[in-house]
Amino acid sequence: MQFLSIARRLVDKFPPEDFTPELVASEGARVRELYASGLLRQVWKRGDIPGASIIWEASSKAEVQAAIESLPLYKAGMLELIALIPLEPYPGLGPAA
């Protein structure tokens, strides 16, 4: 099953210097691990505000939630999960009835 997560960095609560190169690098490393595992399928940097949108492939919403909670920025309280949405196939692209 696929899920879409939408998150934002809490830049209103944390100054830019709190997003240290080491912390950002560890976030990137964890994202690469999740991608290599197949759990994280696609990731985009948001164009409107600092944050990311991610497509996940998992057996449950709880599995995705646990993966998000493993992200260093989330652990540091610097990332807010705005939405975690289960996705279903769009019927208009399937075979005609």
C-alpha cells in the first residue's frame, strides 16, 4: 500500500543555525537508508515552504509513522508531520467497465 506524507521544517521555532550541516547530513543519510530499504519510494523538497513530501510503500500506516519518527529532524522536534494519507488507485486510469 502507498502513503503520502507532507511535512514542514519548524523554521518559525528554530533559527537557521539549529539546522546544522551535521544534522542535515544525518537526515539525508537516513532518507537514503529508507530509500534503499524500499520503504521510501519518492521524495520531493517542497517548493512552497521548507519541508518534504514523500511517497511510502508499506504494509501499514504505523510502519510509515515509525519511519518518519526515525528521521533525525523529527527526533529533534524540528519537523512537523502535516499529513499522512493512504493512497488508492485512481479508477479512471483502469480498464473501461
